Amino acid sequence: MEPGTEMTDLGLEPPAAAAVVFGDRLELARRYYTVLAGAGVERGLIGPREVPRLWDRHILNCAVIGELIPQGATVVDIGSGAGLPGIPLAIARPDLRITLVEPLLRRTVFLAEFIEAAGLEVTVVRGRAEQSGVKKEAGGADVVTSRAVAPLAKLAGWSMPLVRDHGRMLALKGISALEELERDRAELAKAGAGHTEVLECGVGVLETPTMVISAEKLPRADRRKARPKK
């Protein structure tokens, strides 16, 4: 299927919520959907069974986390894959300065192609979040996002070094978010994270709100007193 295939050929128009979330940039979101459902499937970035639920489960699910991000923030999306959540976020929030971090070449090529075609001001960095080169290029972000990348404890170890003091890690985690946070709270503290909480995004807009684990990066001097007592 070609990236320019019409929406009607793909069999799914955007739900009403898409107009609320994307506003006058809905057409860009449509283009992203079309590319994911076509080239994204062909290149193995998206499973064919995901196509009928791309809008609700993937694109809108990711875009609504913009509710948690301040105006003009720098955002680093680690393990970006097909661009989730970074690209929907960039479409919904053009004020954000977004960098996508992804280690696999075929995925970075896909991302770069779509970003150029769509005219988005988004940077793609090939590499792993824990690599020194990535930390140098993308570190000091206001927010680091991730979705379906790793268990929370490992994720914190990758994300926190890229976040500035008092910046935040936002991890999209689904219905297991609270359980995972309780399990890994001590590991998050060791990674320098504090003020951890589970938040819902898209309430009143999406049928199923997005569950996000939010954690603030504490300055080194504040970390000891924030660690859970044994």
C-alpha cells in the first residue's frame, strides 16, 4: 500500500475525538495514520492487526499526553519506533521541540521520511538512550517520554540521565501502571526520580484515557530524603 492511499481505502476515518485533539492539524494526523497503515505495516513497524485501532489505541492515545507538558518544552522520546508517542505529540503540539531517539536504522529512515514529507520540525537521533553520544545530543530535556519500551525500573535508568533537574519522565503504561509503579518505586528513587504518580490523560475526550507514570528528576541534594524508608 502506498503512503498516499486514500483514507477510505484504508477503511477507517478518524473518530470525532481526533478533531478535538488535533484541531486545525487534523490533516497531518490523517497523513500519519495513512503512512502507518501503509508503509508502517509493509516495513514491519506496525502489525497488520493494529490498523483498525491505530487512531484510538496509538495515535490519540499518544497525542493526549500533551496535557502534561508545558508550553515550549523540549521533549525527548526514547525508543520511538514508528514515532509513538513523539510524532502524534509533535502534530498536536507544534510549540514543543521534540527529538526522537531510536536505535534501528529502518525505523529512523521511516521517521525521517515522514517528518520531511509532513514538514514537521522534529529531530531524529539514531542510538540508544543510554549511549553517551545520545546523552550529549539529547540530554537536558524538560520531558522524556516513552511507550512500550521496557519495564519501569530499566526505563527510569535510561530516561533520568536525559532529563534536567526538576524535569519529568512520562511513561505510557496502560492499566498496569499503578502496579508497576508500586513494584519499582525504590528503583525509581535510585535513578533520581521523585514525586511519582499515575495520571490519566484524555479524560472526557477518549473512551479509554491514557495512563501515564510521571516522575520528576530530583536534584542530587534532594534524592536521599526522597527515597522510601526501609
